[in-house]
Amino acid sequence: MTNDPAPYSAVIFDLDGTLLDTLADISHAANRVLSDQGLPVHAIESYRQFVGEGVRVLFRQALPERLRSEDRVAQCAAAFQRAYAEQWHVHTRSYDGIRELLAELVRRDVQLSVLSNKPHRFTRLCIERFLPQTPFRHIFGQREGVPRKPDPAAAIDMGRNSGVPAEQIVYVGDTAIDMQTARAAGMYAVGVTWGFRPAAELQATGACRLIDHPLELLELWDEPLAARGDFQTDDH
């Protein structure tokens, strides 16, 4: 431990692809919706690109192009809610090292929150089921009347309600949407390479740092500021 830790007192985590591997359950539910309508389904790996911007955006990509009307997308999104409600917990698990990371951050009195574009109900269910021991201050999914990421409004509100300045908050996620959210909110953007999107996407969209294992996040508190190997960006 050094005498010059990074001045971060809070972390906001994305959920899908960051804390939890939810890809199989999401893809199975979405494919069930498509199959029930006699439409082509997709390989699980394809959903790495579909997930991250909310359920409606998922179906705008998963549906055949000729069927991507707003009515059809809304119908599929509603059907997904029903299908996912039956299987959201079947294959989902926390990534290796996540529980240890969260426990250590709690030990260091770092404030923790979750912000996801997943429907709010399922965001809370996932945290309560898979990470019940972590005292998250805020757990928010996509809610009516609140713009979804990459709009930074929800992240900014989290910091304001917690009394933590944006420059003291680390935002951790696995997609371009997360990096854009963090940068727009004035937070320190960390991209995780174990999630749904490639490292190149994260770096190209504003990641200050990439990590390959959850416990690497602790380096932000353990290493001298002058030794940090952050990417060169305009505001970090």
C-alpha cells in the first residue's frame, strides 16, 4: 500500500457483462420471443452486440430489418419481459473475482452503486439474488421518465445524492455506452475486458483504463498517481 492513493471514494458499476454474466439467460429469453413469432433466432454470441442499450434496442437489432417497426419492437419487448421473468436466474452468475472485489471495496469504505440499462425490476432482482451481501447505496435499472445510458443524468444524480463529486467516482462497464456515460458525467471510466464487448471498443470510446480481472481495479487505490498508466484523454 502506498501513501498516495487515487482520490476515489465511490464506484458505479454496470451490471450485465460487468458484475454478472447474464448473456445466456438474456439470449434464451429473446430467442424464445423470436421463435414464438416464427422468426429467425440468433447465436448466443450475437447477443454480445445486442445487449447494452435496453430491451427495445436489443429487438431493433435482433428482428429482421423489414419487421423493425416501433409497434413490433414494443410487442417483442413486452414479450421479453414475460419470458425473461421465467428464466433470468438460470445460467446467470457473477464473474470470477467480483465478490472479492466488492468485499474489499466495502472494507475500504468505498461507496458502491449499480446503474444499468436493464429493466429496473430485473436489475434489482439480479443484485438481490447474486450479490446479496454487498451494501450498494443505489441500484438502478432503466426506469420510466429517466433517460437511459449513455445519457449521464442518472449517473450524475447518483453522485449528487451520494454527496460525492463526479471526479471522485469511478465508473466501471463493459461497453461503449458505459464509457460514453462515464465521460459525459465527468467520471473516471474503466472498461472491463471480461464482458460483452472487445477492448478496442472500450478504448476507442473513452476508457481511461482497461482491466482484465476485477481485482485489478484496486490498483487505482494502491498505486501512486504518478505511476498510473492511463490512456491519454482530454479530461483525464
